[in-house]
Amino acid sequence: MLTDGFKELLNIGIALSSVHDLDKLLDMILTEAQKLTSADSGSIYLVEGDKLIFKTSRSNTYFKRWGEKKTREIFKSFEMPITKQSIAGYVALTCQPLNIPDVQTIPQDFEFHYNPTLDKKYDYKTVSMLVIPMLNRDEKIIGVLQLINSLSGNKIVPFTDEHQKITTSFSSQAAVAIQNAKLTEDLKSAHFDTIFRLSAAAEYRDKETGNHIKRVSHYSKIIAENLGLSQQDSELIFWSSPMHDIGKLGIPDAILQKPGKLTPEERAVMEQHTVIGAMVLKDTTADVLKKSRIVALTHHEKMDGTGYPLKLKGNEIPIEGKIVALADVYDALSSKRCYKEPFSDEKVISILKEGNGNHFDEKILDVFLSSINEINTIREKYSDKEEDFDKFADFKNINILELLK
Ligand SMILES: [Fe+2]
Ligand SMILES: [Fe+2]
């Protein structure tokens, strides 16, 4: 016969496995662990190499005092070496739970000690503690769950054996969920990192910097958000816009890097970068690459139908194409290129306004201009330094051994 606590545990296990965002998952684990043990506060540390990383904490007392947002600002992530002197480190090394009725009564000659620094700093009194190792399916430690001050009414009481048992079962479910979420995050970040690096490779051939695509990505996301697109669609535009010029990989150097004006024939070849990009990105099931294909194909279309390659007009142009078109042109005008210095803000804005309705979508330009403060913040954050312009070209000065690391 299952106790209510263990029935609850089964339901939580199912809920945990459906959360793939690591921060949300850790928060959910803590909330549930607090409920299972009537704990006032709690923290989760994750093991990374030989360090413990303090990832998240919840505290009813602090939330009441400062609210959730401020509490989270105060208790930011930090790391510490895994040693037996700290309670969390001791649990991580021994893989054994600690149930401490009162931290003040930990004998001096014990290997671990309670560190009261945070209590003193933030006027909190830690009394009882339940600290549980989080073990994955291979019994390997991946983190430590630390619960503080079990409450019975307003009174702080020790954690019970039942609390320890239930939290131990719970933490192994939580460990599996954390491991899955981390794997998903790793895959996601490797995937997006690859997108940026490949896109940067295409831009370098064109003598543009890697910052160009970062700025365009951010500008596009700001426009999407302020246009009222959903968070998910805005994110998709962010991740698909860096590939707008990926097709330039297929344009011969003689044309791509030709100083001065292109002949009409050369221009026609150059314009093919939109189609080549879309070809590179076709036949995919991934949403982000589908959007990237649309962006690559349509980022040079113009509202009046004079763009390329399809000469689409008005709303025939997909919204992501229109957004990236504006972000890309703005960036070209407002940043240094090898053939020009950045234009003044007034000149940039007046050129954009000249394109209102014929080159750019009126509503999108309107939203862009009213978001100019956000745009400027990004422009400064990812501004180009001199060395960014020849990062790949300057092979002679690179210590090739560095690349082995
Ligand atoms: Fe382009
Ligand atoms: Fe571009």
C-alpha cells in the first residue's frame, strides 16, 4: 500500500519528466521537495567536474521579505570546490544523506562544518537541514539537494526519517530528469553554436565580421517581439536570421570580393546567394532551418516588387524575410565595412525612411524606429573591433598549437 506521500511522488515524477528547461526544472524540483518536507528554504547544487555549482534556491522567508525576483538576484549562481568541509561537499563526496536536527550542535571534530556567513549577512537562522545526494541511474552523483528548516506550524523542527526516505526517492527521479534536461540543453547549444559558426564562416568570406550576424539576430528578435509575435516565433527568427547570407559560400571570390561596382552579369550571380542559401537549407524537418530557408530566400525582396530573387510584392513577402531585410540593411548602414565608415544616426534613419513602404514594410519600420533604444544597446554590445575584421585572414600570427586545445 502506497502512502499518500509516495503516491504524490509518482505524480511528481511524471511531471518532472515533461520539463526540459533546466532552470524551470530545478525550480520545480525545489518547490516539490519543500512541499514534501515542509521546508522553509532549499537549494540545489549541481556537480560539474570537481566543482559544485550553486544553481537555484527557494526560500519562503526571503520570498516574503523581498519577493521572488529580488531574492533570485541576491542568490546568484556561484561555484565552490567539492571538499568534505562543507555540508553539500561532504554529501557529494560520500553520496550519503545528512539529516541534521540543529546545525549549531554539529560537533567541532566532525569533518564538515556549517558555514553561517549567509545567515549572518541576510538575517536568517538555519536550524534543521536535510541534505540529499542526487544520484543518476548509474549511482553517479550529479547534484546535491539541500533543504533547510522543516516547519511544524511556525516552529522549526528536525526533518523526520519519513522526510529523508521520500526525498531520497524523489531526488533520484529528479536526477534523471536533470540529466535529460542537461542533455537537451547541450544538444540545443551545440546546434545553435554550429549555426552561428557556419554563418560566421559565410560572412568572413564577404569581409564581414561575426558580430554582423549577432547584431542582425538580435535586431530581428527585437522587431519580432515588438511587433507582437509570440515568444516562440521571436526566438525562431533570432536563430534563423544568422543564416541569411549562407548562400554566399557558393559565390566566386572574384565577384564576392570585387572592389568597386559589379557588372550586371556579376550582379546577377551575386543575387543568386539567396537561392543557393535556400537550396542549402531545403528538405529539413527542423523548424529553425525551415525558417532559415525562408529568410535566406527572401531577405532581399522589397515591398514594391523590385527586390530579388522572386520580385515578391507587399504581403507576398514572408514576415521573417521583411524583418531580416530591415535588420540587415540597418546594420550595413550603421556599422563599419571595409569600404565605408558607419553613417551617422541621422543619415541611417533618413535612408531607412526613404525606403518606407517601397523597400520596407511600413509597420515593421515603424516598430523598428520606436525600438531604437533597444537596438542601440545591441549595437554597442556587439560593436566591431579592428581585430574582428581579419580574424580568419591573419593566419600568420596564429599559434596553431592553440587550436589543438
Ligand atoms: Fe544577403
Ligand atoms: Fe548580412
